Amino acid sequence: MREAVFVSVVLPLYDESDRIDSVLDSLFNQKTHGGLITHSTYELIFVDNNSTDDSIEKINEFKVANPSMDIHVIQETIQGVSSARKRGMDYASLRSKKRDIRLGIENKHYIVSADADCTVDAYWLHTLIEKMVEENGDLGTCNYYYNEASFRKRPNLFNEIQKTLRCRDMSFSLFGGFPDGKGFAVERGIYDKVGGIEIFYQLNNGRFVEHLSDDWDFGIRVIAWGGKPVYARDSRIEINSRRVDTILDEVITGNAYGQDGIITMKDVRPDVNEQTSTLCDTTPGQSQQAWDYSIKDFVPKNIVLPALLNPQMLLENPVVRQFFTGPVADRLYQRIHEIKHGARVIDFKPIHTYKTPAYRLYFEFREEIFSALRRAVGEDIGFAPPLPGCFDVVKPEDFQRFVYYFAEDRESGEAHNYFANGGVF
């Protein structure tokens, strides 16, 4: 195993001086069984995305003090986590191919990406790669959590976060999941086959900006090309609570990372002068609103989309059929093919082809899906959030037809704002 597997860990980096020491320690001190993950079988690749603090200086000092493992620092001058991630993963792929040529062998190589403000557990890398090797996975996603101590005075908010993470654990266990920048792995061969990370652009106030969904869209691309997703539940990352702390108001109102079709990265480092007010707990009303946006963001992406990409599972996978129930699975399978035929869609490989049908299927099957979630995760998941007000006057027999028009407005109007970006949890 040790001779056959090599891993590159890619971390996009921008001004992380306050966190980088603990991140380096957690990555350097990874534990293993059977020699799978050692300093001779994995490397760290930091992508400096125009940092202005001493983050890179600290990394270089750490590198000199710890020569037992390979640590690389490269640069990406185009500002944005998508470009930085792509730069690092492309670099890792190229290095691994050159290494194979030099050694005269072709090792199994996995490219892992993680965020530079998160701390990984001791067996994070071992457990993730072991899962991919054992199940012959092409795409691996890990588990993540928030430190409960950071929310000790905010029990309402923490409860909503935990509900989202319970749903995530259930759906990822069922379908394999989609990658998140917080931590995922891909086998190098399929990374190259699908063309790697693709950078999407959109107009925002008259200028082109990167579309913040490179990791998730990359997962869609891999799965659509036949890649096998696997979920490593015991591979865990602690998420920095600042992701919630500093944009809590925007999480509650459903525009954490944009609105009106624009999804952009925000700097979530806390402003010390404003931090106190953001650490208050949410009221019951705010908690419900944050949950509604979070679950509306979650369901189309993580329950509808896996079936949309691979509808055959609705007929052939007994666990999936049990989740939906047989009759619902059959109806959903039939409806997917009706939509594909109506749109004359041959497949869902073009990245954004999924969005409209995923939204349509959410509306048409929302009651059945939430019923399945309550059975699988718990009654506290509750029921589907209220429909948009525009449906108040739509007759039941016209509902499906008007859902089509609503979902077609996905990129710039009401549909995007309804589903929003509450999935920041």
C-alpha cells in the first residue's frame, strides 16, 4: 500500500497568519495505520493567493524546521479561491506525472484539497484515502464539524447547524456526496480526464468575477463522467466558526455568498470592532429562518441532484428506494425522464444543466422528500419551508407548469433568491 499510493494536499491561502501555525501542525502530525500516510507518501502544496501578511514566511520557516516532508509554496496572482485551488491541483497532477516518469512506475495518486483556516483531525488523511482505496472511489468527501465550545452561548444557532450536518451525514452516506472546499479528494486520472477544476465567471456590477462553486461543480463533473463518489464519515475537519460568526445576518436572510444569481466569495475573517454583536444567539424566529434557507439550499444539491445525475439508482439501489419509498422512487425516476425528454437533454455533463430540473423536482417532490428526511434523520427536521408567495394564486392543476417558469428564472431573479445560499453551515 505504501509503495502504491501518493497524496498531494492542496491548500489555497490568503492572509491566514492567525491560523496557519495550528493548521500546519495538524497537517504535519497526521497519524496512520500500516504505513499508508507517512511523510514520504504525502506532500503539502500551499497556493499563495496574494497574501499581504506573514503567512508565507511562517510556512517557509516551518518547512526549514521540518525537512522530513515535502512542503511547496506556489503562487496564483488571479484573486479568488477557485483560481488558487485550480492552480494547486493542476500543479499536483503535473508533479505526480513527472514523478511517475522519473521512477518508471505509475503510482495511484490522490489530490486532496482543504481550506487553510480549518484544522484537520489526526487520522483525517489516512481515513479519507483508505476509504477511497478500499472502495475504489474516484471522488472522496470527508466529514466536518464545528467546535461546540464556540457556540456555548448560542444554543439555538448551534441546534440549527447540527440539524444541517445531520442531514449532510445522512445524504452523503446514502449517495456519496459532493466535494466541499473544506476537504475532498480526487483520483488524479479522473481529475485529468474531466479537465480538472473549471473556473466559471459571471457579471457583477459590470465586471467579471469568479463564480463561487468550483469545488461542488467539479464534483458534478466527475460524477457525470462516471466517477464513483465515496464518503469517509470518520475523516473529520473542524470548521472555523468565523464562517458563521461574521456573516450570521446574511445567513439568516439567505444571501451569505450573494444574491440575484451572483455567488461570490466573502472575506469571513472577523472585524474585531464588530465581533461582539455577532456572537449573540439567534432568536427562535431567526433560527427558523436560517434553517429554512439552509435546508432549501441543501435539498436540491444533495438529495435531488444525485438522483438527477444517476436516476438508475432509484430503481436498482435498495437503500435509496427505502429512503424515498418504492412508489416515490418510481415516480421520481419517471419524472426525471419526462423532464430530460422535454428539455431534450441527453445527459447532465454540462455543469449548469442541472440547476433548473433540480429546482423543479424540489418543488414537485418537496413533501415526499421532507417526509423521507423526517424518517431518516428525525422529526425535528420538520416540513418543507413555505412556497414563494407567487404560488398563492396558482391553481393545483397549474402548479407544475408554473414551477417551470419560476425555476427558469434561476440565474438572476426570484428562484435564486428563494433557494439562496443558506448552506453556509
